[in-house]
Amino acid sequence: MIITGPALLILLGAAAILQAELLPDEKLLLLPPVNFTIKVTGLAQVLLHWEPNPDQKPRNVNPEYRVKINAPQEDDYETRNTESKCATMLHRGFSASVQAILGPGPSRLASSWVSAELKAPPGSPGTSVANLTCTTNTVADNCTHLRPYQVSLHCTWLVGKDAPEDTQYFLYYRYGSWTEECQEYSKDTLKRNIACWFPRTFIHGKGRDWLAVHVNGSSKHAVIKPFDQLFALHAIDQVNPPLNVTAETEGTHLSIQWEKPVSAFPTHCFDYEVKIYNIRKGYFQTEKITTNAFVSVVDDVSKYYVQVRAAVSSTCRPSGLWSQWSRPLYVGE
Ligand SMILES: *[C@@H]1O[C@H](CO)[C@@H](O)[C@H](O)[C@H]1NC(C)=O
Ligand SMILES: *[C@@H]1O[C@H](CO)[C@@H](O)[C@H](O)[C@H]1NC(C)=O
Ligand SMILES: *[C@@H]1O[C@H](CO)[C@@H](O)[C@H](O)[C@H]1NC(C)=O
Ligand SMILES: *[C@@H]1O[C@H](CO)[C@@H](O)[C@H](O)[C@H]1NC(C)=O
Ligand SMILES: *[C@@H]1O[C@H](CO)[C@@H](O)[C@H](O)[C@H]1NC(C)=O
């Protein structure tokens, strides 16, 4: 192995410490961090915190840390800090370990691990909500010039299969440091909440943070288990269809034009799909394009309808869903 740059400096640094403060045949022993705690700092969010070991010798050893999340989902990363924030579901509990590490590669020193955990919140099995799904949608904001777009949120779920009839559910979302409780629920015939609508939220139209959703509940007959889910915005964003679609034929040329959908993303961030349906022959053609216009050669005795749909392209965020098709526009004889 060839060691260069900062890695070499760290290695030399560790060697210098060894020479300065330890006898030649004494080995540097890395002690594990102390006072490792896991604190819930928000909905589906925890802060891991630890302190360097006060008994570490020599005193000027400056270790980094390796953090291992054991549950609910395994993860593993390194940091120079003595704390770390994680977005994670908490309804099945949470557990993590941390160790001190020093130096690069195979000569790296590592302390033993220290661990901490959060217990799963109480609740009877089968009482938490199931099949929680959420979608977001962007609307133009008529009221203020501060934010030209607003993001709405809609979530639905199924009542837990063993939840008592008097169960009531409550939904909360967190985006960044903002948390809100649902104000507009839809109910089933037993008046239990089964869907929620936020006409406006703190979600950012071009945001990349996780959306955390928490649904808990209450009943006179059972403790209702809460449920958390993290959503990636690109995967749940219901993109609006393109605006102002027009189509006209001139001889055998069919030209179609449209505007970008209502969206916080700029014009260059969209992919489109155009569908041209030949009504007389009963078949259609679809084309994928990245501009706002399309010309096709058609047979001038047929009648057609035209639809366009949009998606945010992968140059602007990870790919997600197509919009609905625009309303059909009829052209031709
Ligand atoms: C660890 O916690 C104990 C008890 O709260 C405290 O007395 C001690 O100073 C802490 N150690 C460090 C290094 O922060
Ligand atoms: C709920 O989700 C489960 C597991 O993903 C699925 O098998 C089931 O069909 C869903 N139920 C409904 C009513 O959508
Ligand atoms: C803006 O106005 C339109 C039409 O009047 C309405 O449908 C839409 O919900 C309004 N948007 C907001 C964010 O209030
Ligand atoms: C549900 O969760 C919210 C947010 O964490 C909390 O304020 C509320 O007390 C919880 N309600 C129940 C019934 O557990
Ligand atoms: C759509 O057409 C209407 C009426 O012609 C116009 O006022 C509006 O600005 C157009 N929208 C876009 C996004 O170009």
C-alpha cells in the first residue's frame, strides 16, 4: 500500500505521539467514548451524543469515531464530531454503537464499542395503522409573493386489523425542523380517521430532505402502537400535468405545444411524453421529449386526440412519477 497526503500525516502524527509520550515498547491503547446517549429530538429523529474518554493516554490523542446503527436499519459511518443526528423510524425502537478510531487503513487502531438503545414505544400488536401512503402536490400560491409555490400533502392509511372500534388516529409530519399536526381528517363509517389533507405545508417544492410521518392513536380498550415512515420527496411528488397544451394540424403536420407544469422546478428540469391517438385506426404513438413542442407527420383524413404528461428529469432530482395526462385535445377531420 502507498500512503500519501493527509493519511501519511495522520500516521506520522500518531507515531510522533507514541514516541513523545509512551515508552518504546508500550502500545497506544484507544479507550472507548463515554456517556453515549440517544435522545429523541423530533418526530422520527434522534441525536446521538458521546464524550471522548477522559482517561485516554496520551492526552493529545485526537480520535475519530465510527458509528454503527444496529436497528431498525443497519447503517455505518465515521465522523470527527461527538454527536450525530439521524432521521429514522422509532416505532420498533432504535439502537446504535460507537467506537473511537485512529489512523488509516490496516494500521488503524480501534477502541471497544459502547452501545445505547431506545425501547420500542408500548402498544398492542395489530393496533398501529397499515399501508400508510402519502403524496405531495405543488400549487401556485395566490396570496403572497414571498413563496410563489405551496406544497400540499395527502396521506391515507388502513385501520390496524386488531384496533378496537373506538380507536382514533392522529397524524403528524416533520420536514426539517417543522412539525405539524393534521387539521383536516377524512373518516370511515365508525368515525375513525383514515386520511389526512394538508392544503399547505412547510415542505420545500425542490426539497431533498426526508419527509417524516408519524401516526399514533388512542382508545379506551388498548394502547395503540404508533407508526413512523420516512418518505423521499421525489418518490411521492405527484407532478402537475403540462399547462396550456395546444395542437393544430396544417396539411399533414400536427404541431403540439405546451408550457411547463405548475412547479418550483424551472423549465429545463422537465421531461415530457406526448401521446397521439389515431381515433379512426385505433392506435397511438408516444414520444419522449425534453422541449416544449413537437411536430408529427399525420394522415390528414384521420381524427386524432393528443395528450401530454410531465416528469421532473433526473438532471434535477432522482427520477419520480409521471404526472397525469393532460385533457385530450381533438384535432383533424
Ligand atoms: C459522564 O457523565 C457523568 C454523569 O453524568 C459526569 O459526571 C461526567 O462528567 C461525564 N463525563 C464526561 C467526560 O463528560
Ligand atoms: C396493504 O399492504 C399489504 C402489504 O404490502 C398488501 O398485501 C395489502 O394488499 C395492502 N392492502 C390494501 C387494502 O391495500
Ligand atoms: C389559488 O387559486 C386557485 C383558483 O382560484 C385555487 O384553485 C387554488 O387552490 C389557490 N391556491 C392556493 C394556494 O390557495
Ligand atoms: C402523538 O404524537 C404527538 C407528536 O409526537 C404527541 O404530541 C401526542 O401526544 C401523541 N398522542 C398520542 C395519543 O400518543
Ligand atoms: C396559459 O395561457 C393563459 C391564457 O392564454 C396565460 O394567461 C398563461 O400565462 C399561460 N400560462 C403559461 C404558464 O404560460
